[in-house]
Amino acid sequence: MQPITTQSIIDPEKFKSLVDALEHQVATIPDRPFIRYPERHNDLLVYNDLTFSQFHRITDALAERYRAELGSSLNQQADPEQSSQIVVGLLAATNVQYTLTSFALIKLGLTVFCLSPRNSPFVLQHLMAKSAATALIVGPQFVERGQPLEAELGIKVLPICDVDLRANMDTELTSSDPIQSSWKEQAKKISHPTIMQSSGSTGLPKPIYNTNANVMHVCDFQAYLVTKSPNGEPDVLLSIAPL
């Protein structure tokens, strides 16, 4: 395999965070498809596109909704060993809503803990406690599993925001909003935007903290793969797995 070149779409040395990279894409190629997601119409499965600009606007709107719903959870002290970042768990089906929610939370300057839906209630409690998470966002099929953690750990458990993509696609928030400007700047400063979990094959799973550099190098590698696409066409992201 040839080394990744500096001609990649995402240069990890130029963009220090996911938010930086997205803002660059919005400014330069706003109408280019970024995500393609499946949607069922009657008995037919079709794929719809979200452009960079649409993705940016929808995640801005989602970030505002989560900021209001999380409330005091955003001000709680996080694990001091992890640069006092606030951790929010995410337990939901890995669809387009998952991708949008992850990015909206990162825009708030939060660290998103991407939790496996296969975790038992005991393992879920262990991981939330180990990461000092202050809130958990759950999909509809995981509400019963997450709800007990409010009493057990004193965290806030919220349902995932189900966005009507067609209705919200052209929603725009004013960029002059001082609150929005402040959390966007905070998002660029977080050192660990995401947490994954180990397999737990030798014991209980552990949180694995991903730095911005880790995430940006993954994006850079994916951009490199696009240049090697057999059909030479620009690729888009299929939302079949957590980012």
C-alpha cells in the first residue's frame, strides 16, 4: 500500500478537529453529497443524500436541542484525568440519526461514548461509571436498559431526538447567536471527541479515548481510499456504522 499523500481531502495537519473539517467542506463544497442513508417508501428501499451544508445545518439545530435538554449535565465536573471533558453516552441503532446525534454532541464540545447495543445492563453501568459520563442518550429500543442508570448513577437519561430530515433540511440557525458561537469554539478545543469500548474478551470492556488526531487520521485514510476507488467517482458516506 502506498503512503497517504498530502493531497488527501482531509489533511490531519491542517484540520485540528472534526468541526474544523466540516466547516471547511461547507465553505468549499456545500452542495456535494456527504451522507447517503436508506429510507423505506412503501415496499421500496431508496437512498437519500445529505449535502455538507444540509448536514451542517441539521446538526446545528440538533445541538441546540440537546443543549436545552441536557441542561445542568453540561456543567457537571467530568473525569479530571480526561482533561475535564464532559462525557455523554450514546446507545442507539447505528443509523443516520446516530451519525447526526454524534456530530451534534461533538459540536457542543462533548465527548461522545459510542456504546455497543450488545452490552448487558451490568456492563453498561460499568462503562458509564468508568468514563464518568454525566448523561446517556438512548434509542427507543434501549430506553428500558438505560432508564435504571438515572437512579443507580445519578445521570440524566434522554431519548434520542428523532429528526424529520426533510422538514429540517433547510433549517438555519443565525450564526450571530452568542451561545452557538461559544459552544462551537469549545468543540474545536476538546482533545477527545469520541470514546469507543474494548471488546472485553479478557474481562470487562474498557473505554478507549480517541484523540482528534486519531479521528482525523482515520478521515484522511478514508479520503485516500476514495482516490483509489475502482470507478473513479467521488464517494459518499453510507451511515451503516458509528463514525
